[in-house]
Amino acid sequence: MRCVNKTQVVIGTGALFLGVLLYLISRPVEQTYFGSILEISYKARHWDSRFLNEIGGSLPSFLHVLAFSLLVGGLFGARKTGYLIICLAWLFTNVLFELGQKHITTASQAIPQSFEGVFILENMKSYFLKGTYDHFDILASCAGSAAAYWVLLRTRDERRG
Amino acid sequence: MKMVKGVLRIARYFAIIGCCALGFATIVASGGGGGGGEAAPTVFISQILSDPDTDGDIKFTAFSIFEISSARETGSVLAGIHPISGDEYRGFLSFPLGGPGGVPGTAGILSATLEISVISMTVATPNQTVPLLIDLVSFPPPTIIASDFDRNLQPPLQSMIFNVFTSDTGTTLLVDVTVLMDEAQRQGLADFQLRLLLDFSALSGLVEIDDSISETAPLLTVEFF
């Protein structure tokens, strides 16, 4: 295992913060589990601009894959193949969840009953039932994965840890 | 120094695992997650009791005679083959989908569950499993007729199997009939009608389903948007 690549972790963290920020300002609180559990009282500050609605649709998918690929890649300190596996794994995860919103019945039936009442996991069924499939999210995830791989390669550290 | 390195390595593993967990959590907790600005559909739930005037069973005796019974009169619906007499019963349940509290023709089906109470079971050997075949059919109400018994004359539009165990006697069973409801909706059927019969993999076994009072009568629960 190599050293932690701080550059990658910092960029990943930045992308994650940007994604969270975008989500908070572009989505009505009641539509997110985040909002319901934190009871964030900023409903009035939800920016209902067309621009944010447009980019708020698929940009979080892009940023999610980008951020977590960079974070895990940076922490893991992998080689080229490792980076590729990490990026593809996050792409696969995001695509799987997105497809679950298309095949709602199959996805919601695959959720174990034991998830009921478990923090975060209890929202999984609701995620599939209330979410809307969007092929642009798939494309955004693919772009996020490609961008993450590119950044990981550009910022990789050859030194051994 | 070696110990510090070990601790750091463990901390790093935890950070990676934590990062992955956070990644999953952010997807799930993002609620509607993605969506391209489209509004999430509202989910509705309909609970529909079967129509006792249409429900019933058809008995095919060893002497090739059809006998039709109405659930309104018997208070139950039979499905299967009697292990001693060899008489075959095919049960029919009908759920009206129209009207208030029904399922609109344009609705997308999320799930459909059939709730039935098993009054009794007649089996050849103890602890026997009775596999029932559920056919989605479309027979014109108000009553069933002898030809509805025949799978050639009244072909199934979709079928599925579910097992009833002798231990299920006196209990209420939940059967996932989403695949049948999907087909009924796709074909635009006004009624969700089912034919229950013994699966061809079994020789005998008879199940009596309660269809007397509304508390225990067959109930269809549909989640749709």
C-alpha cells in the first residue's frame, strides 16, 4: 500500500462538499432524507432557479462518483489498475442505484425487511419508490468516473509508502 | 515507531471503509437522488376486497360433471384435488379495479399483494406442501361458468405458483401477485380475476380459502403511482 495521496483526498473532499452544497440549495428539503433527519429549517432558502434545477439534476451524480473515487483512490494509494477498479466500482454502484429507480418493483423487493428502522438504510425503499430514473444521471456518473480516473492518473504519486 | 505505523495503517483502513460507507449513505440519504428535475411520483395504495358474488369454485367430479358453487353461499373458495374422491376444484377470485378506491387504468404498478385466509387443507400425507397455480384470467362477471374451469377454453393471461403448507391452516397468507397485476394493468382489465388450481406437479391436495366476512375475505393490496 502506498502513501495517502493528499492532493487526491483534498480534491475529492472539495468535490464532495460541492455536491452536498449543490444538493442543499437545489433540492427541497422534504425530498431528501438528509433534510428530514436533520430537520433543516431553510425551506425558504431553497433556490428554485431554473439553472440550479437543470444542473442540480445530474451534477450530483457526476460529483458523487468523482468525489468518492478520488477519496478512496487517494486513501488507498493504488496503482493505475487499482484506480480503474475504484472508479468503475463507484460507477457501478451509482448506476445500480439509478437503475433501481427504473425497475422499482424489483429493487424495492430486493431490500431486506431488516433494513426497516435502521438509520439511513430505512430510506432505501423510499429512495427507489420516490426517485425518478434519469438516463442523464447515468451519463453524468460515467463522466464522473472518467474524470476521476483522469485526475487520479494526473495526481498519482509514484513513491512507495 | 513500528507500532505508530501499524496504528496509522489501521486508521487508514478504517478511513477507506468509512469513506465507502459514507458514499453509500449519501446515495441513499439523498432521497429522490438525481431525477433530472422531474417530480417524484406520488405512491397510492388501494385495498380491494374480492367480490363474493363473483367468487366461487368449479368442481369437476370423477364422473365428468361440473358443479359450480358461489362464495356468497358457501363462504369459501376451494382449490386443488381431493386426495380421496379425486374431485378437482378450481377456485375463482374477482377484484373490481374500477371506481373509487380502485386502480386507475393509467397507473403504474409498484406492487400487488394477495391476502388470503386458509380455513382448512385436505392432504394425503401430513406436512404436505400444496403447490397452487394462480392464473390471471378474464371471465365476464357476474358469475363463473363451467367453461372457465378449462385452461384451453379460458386460457391464463399470466400464471404463477405459490406453495401452501399444512401449517398455514388457520393463518393468513400474503402472496406477491405483482407479476399478475402488471399484466392485468397492461391488458387494461376492468377486474383482477384469478383462477386457483393445483399445480400439475402435484397429485392431490385441497385448500379451502375463507370468503365469508370482510375481515377474512381475500384482499388485494396494490401500490401504484
